[in-house]
Amino acid sequence: MMFRNPLKLLFYLCLLTVILLLGYKTYLNVFLEDFAGVHTTQVEQIQRKVTTDQAFSFAVLGNINNSVGVFEDRIIPELNASGTDFLVSAGNAVSGGGEDKYRALYGSLSHLDIPYLLTFGAHEFNNFGSFRFYDHFGPHFYSIQVGNSRLIFLDSTGKTPWEWQVRWLEDLLNQDASKARILFIGHPLLKPEEDVLLDQPEDYLQPPEFRDALLKMVEKHNIKFVFSSNLSLYSEKQLGNTLFVTTGGAGGLILNNNTSFYHYVHVSVSPTGEVSHTLRKLEVGQHPILKQLESLWFFVYSLFYAGYLNFILIVAVFAAITIKLYAMIFIGKDYYPDYNLDPTPWLNKPLRVAMFTNNYLPFIGGVPISIARLKKGLEQLGDKLLVVAPRYKDQPAVEEHALRVPSLLAMGEKREFRLANIFLGRIRKRVRAFHPDIIHLHHPFWLGSLGLFMARRLKVPAIYTYHTRLEHYAHFVPLPGLIFRNLISHALIKRFANKCDGVIVPTYSTEEYLRMIGVKTPTFVQPTGIEYTRFQAVADEEITELRQALNLKSETVFISVSRLSNEKNIDFMIEAIGRLHQESTKPFHFLMIGEGHQKERLQNKIQELGLEDQITLVGAVPPEKMATWYRLGDAFLFASKSETQGMVILEAMAAGLPVVAVRSSGIDDVVRHGINGFKTPERQDLWCAQVKQLLEDEELRNTLSEQALAFSKDFSVEQFASNVREIYATTLAVSEKRQLKRRNA
């Protein structure tokens, strides 16, 4: 059989449905007109057809309820052939007051060859339908002169105050000289003599004062007929000279018994004002299945009259189902790695790698340093690199393998954060001329987005390294902090990462985070490398010289390296150091290395706490001298929660420093509690207690120092570059295999 797979058949049915819905919506919008004030044109047509002292006839129906099977298919053709002058709905022409129901009714009424008038009833009022009735048809209560007769339409819903309607009607009839008066009101004034199934007081005209006043008016002014709907039956009741008719058989809920049956009323008015009526029954024994099909058809019919919102909703639902089914049926999934990949061809030749980053040296930070080390390691392996990065004031005069981009905007106290001009055509031209084998992206926006665009245009794989927890940088974004922190940052990373061919993360906890937010791209755990040998090459004389320059004597030295910014949690450490100073008598000094827009505020805080002799904000230190500063210390302190790895922690360990840090992603994977340092929750008492232990227990400090040094040996730059190169080669192998499948498909 053609469709052995039921899901495949369902997929094609959904696809066909979407096509049909689009075509039907196009038809509705192109060929069907909008409508407003319809009663105006209908009254003009009626008065042109019926002249004074001329006999005329009209049909009265109640409870049309948007019926297609009865009203549209059965009653309308009969009326068009009957010679009746016009049609009157006694109420409930729609099944509800929604825009879709009014548009569906207008579509049904368009099949009439005669004019029509509607009574404002309960269903017209529901679902905020009163303003739609007014816009599409006209006032809720009104009166017209037809020949020698007056037709009066009242609002029984409570929308218009009944007192006002009674006063209006009194004034109208006092001046009226018509020979016949006929009243239409949606709710019946009198309860039928026949048994009515499950009727409620609200099915009849309320309040009682309105009903009583209207009955007096009917008697006083000799109104001959009162037509109502709202009950699914036919009933007539004589009261004085007035006949009260309840008609509700034009398509609503009909029981098909002696009382409740499909019908309409034919009314004739003579030139002398004599009014007569004839009940026209319809033999409609509709099969239950046909009724269900009619209901389904009306749902679709009315839904598409409702406008673009419902249309977009239904198409989106079907499209989502279609896409989902397509993915389930036609796209094979293998959740295990492809062990048949052969990255050897790319490992055996030099690669051309273009990197895109929003910050780079001489800006000092974890990302620029990581990129510089990877670039150096790859170049030592024979690869060619092109780094696309912002232009800085103090950058090197000559950079053979860098493309510096001028900035549109610089932010920060020292203009360290730069928004590069990604619209320059020379960027694309230079990258194309470079002919990269792979593009490596270091940020999920701006220059990173340009790099992803270039990768797609050049048809080469894109690798993204997740360096930064964006949610901790909400204070830099001109948006409400919680919106960026809890929603936008995660969505941005997820969307960007899923567009790339591979994602490099520094730790397993970071990989877990990406999976939790929905990243499905292949992920490679690869910590950033450190220049391990450089930390061992520092001479004792350099350390002694630096110690003397800082006027340090025998006190224990704590080191921290971080940008002085909110997300780095510097206040936490300053306050904890103040606590340590009070709790311990052993001398120490804390050197905080790094620059940032919070420096002045933090310096003022140190002075306010009286910690000038215990804490020094060193400022920026050139990268080539950092090894000496690390070696100057006895332990490394850290409290940032925004790290994905904490590269400075590995550098500190390479200098033999045990670490005390606040537990967070990235940190958790690097710091082994009680082995190479301590990690605590973000509680100053616990964090301070661990720092105090290292300060006062020299033997413990020496033991952790040796173990930290041994731990850091596995993170050399050389190994880092070699591992990343394997990731490149694997991604290129996947890309080639995918392209081969497409060519053979």
C-alpha cells in the first residue's frame, strides 16, 4: 500500500489541511465584503417594494442560530421562491454575539433575494455582541413604516433601559396613524400553554415591571401581533385583541414533536390593515450524523469569518502538527555519537580558523585571554588564524592575523565594552578572502551573530564556545533586570547554540545547564588552557622584588583576580575580609587585581570599613607579569558566581595556590573541596571560616598547595589547543557527511 505508515498519512492530511485553509481564507478575504449599518439599506429596499395602501407579506422566524442545514439550505430557497416581500428575525438569529457568528449570519443572509430585518435578542447580546449588532446592523430598538403598517422592534436584553423604551414607544404610538401595528421582541411576554422543556424565568421578558408596562401599552394602542423567539417551539396565545406568537423553529435545538418543530410564520397584511398569519412547517428529520457534520461545517465556516487572529491560530496549530509529524517520520534520529566519523583528513592538514569575538586583547578578561591562548596554541600546531574583534585605543600597531573593527558605541567607565560596526562590508570581504575551513564564535550576539551569518553564507561549520553566564550581566543591559536575567539571556543562548554545529563548554556543570535550557547541538566539554610552564618559570628574585615593592613583610598574602564589576561579587569578599580581620590575630594582606567601573566605589567601601592596611586594589597587571603576582600569594580567594569555568582559579593552582571560592557553576568542577581548596555556599561566615583555616594552618595550606599544583598540570595550553583542534576536525567530518547525504538524497 502507498501509506503503510499511519503517521505518514496523517502528515499528508495535515499538510493538505493547511493548504486548504490558506486557500479558503484567501477566498474569504478577497471575495467577501465587510458590512456596516445593514438595516439602513434593508429598510430602503422594503419601502421601495411596499407602497402605501398596498397589501404585503413577510416571513417571521425565530432562533435561526446560524443554522446552515435548516435556515440557509431549506428556508431561504423556499422564501426566495414564495413571493414574500421581506423577512423578519424575531431574535436569536446568531448562536452567540461573537464577531465570527455575526459574519457567518451575514454570509447566510446574503443568499436571500428579499430584504430582512433583525430583532436584537438574547443571543445577539451575548459575548459582548451588542456593539457588533449596532455596528453591523443598527440600533437595538427601532421602528419602521411599511405600507399602511408600523413594525416595532424592542430590546428585551436589558442593554437598553426598559423605562426609556416604554417612554419612546408611548410617544411613538401617540403620533402614529398606521392601520396595523406589529411588535417584535426577543423574549416572550407570556408563558406558553404548552409544556416547555427546562425553561427558566430568564427565558421570558424581565423584569416583571417591563412586561406589565408593555402589556398595557399593547392593549391601549391596539397592537395586533407580538412576535417573540427564545424558546425552541411554536406557540400562540390570544390576549384581548392581540395575538402573542412565540416562534423558535428556524434552526435551533428542535425536539421534532408536536410543539417543538422546524417552522416559520407567513404574515399577510391587507390594504385595510387586516393581519393574518399562516404557520409553515418544515419536514426536517435530519439524521444525527448530518447534524454533527453541519455543526462541524459551521465551526469552520464561522471560525474563518472571525478574522486573522483565529486564522493564524488554526494555521499555526496545523503547521506545528505538520512539522512535528515530519520530524517524527522523515528525520531519523540517533541519540548516540556517530562512531563512524573519520576526522583524520582534517587533523593531518593545517586548518584555517576565523574567530569572532566582542572583546579581545588589550582588553583584559577571561574571554580575550582564552582566545589569545587558543590562537597561540593552534598557530604552534600549524593552523592559520583570523580574529575578528573590536578596535581598541592601545592595541598593537601591527597584527598580522587580526581584523580590527571600529566601534559604533563604547560603554563602561573606561569604554572597555565596545559595540563593533558589524555593517562594514570589508569584514565580509576579508573573511571571504581568508577562506576559513571553520568559524569559531565566542559570543552569542553582535560580532558572534555576524560570524554565524558568514558561516552560513560560506557553507562552513560554526563552533560556539559558551564562555559567559549572560544572566549575571543584566545590569549592563537597558532592560528590566528580571526579564533579561530570567528569560532573554537563556533564550538568546539556546537559540544561538542550536544554530551552531557544535558548542564547546569548559565544564560538565555548564554542559548540564545548556541541556536544561534546551540546547540540542553536539556539546564538547573542554576547559580553557593555562600556561602552566610559565608559572613554574618565575624566579624567586622576582617574587622578592615584588614583595618589597608592595612593602609586604611576613604576613600571609591572599590574591584575587577579577574585573571590578557587580557580577564578580567583590563586596562579599571585602565584607568577609573585614570579618576575618576581627576574628584572627594573624597578619595578612589581600591583593585584589583587576580594573572595572566599580573601583572607586569599592575603594570608598574599604576606607569606610577601615581596611586600608588589609586590602589593596592593585588595578590592572600586564598579562606577562601575572605569573609573578600569582606566585606572590599564599592562597587564592574568589566569590564570583558568573563563571563558566573560572580560568583564574586554574592559573592560581598552577602557581601553587589553594583556593577558597563560592560554590557556583564552573567553580564546582574545578575546586575539589579539601583537595585543592574549599568551596562554600554564598555565606560569609562559612567562606570566612575556610579562609581563616588556611590563614592559621600553614601545614594544611602547604598540603593543599601541592595538590592544587598537581591538579593544574592537566590544563596546559598545548593540550587545550590540541583538544580544540580535534573538535574542529570532528565537526568538519560531521558537516561533510551531512552534505554528502543531501547530495545523494
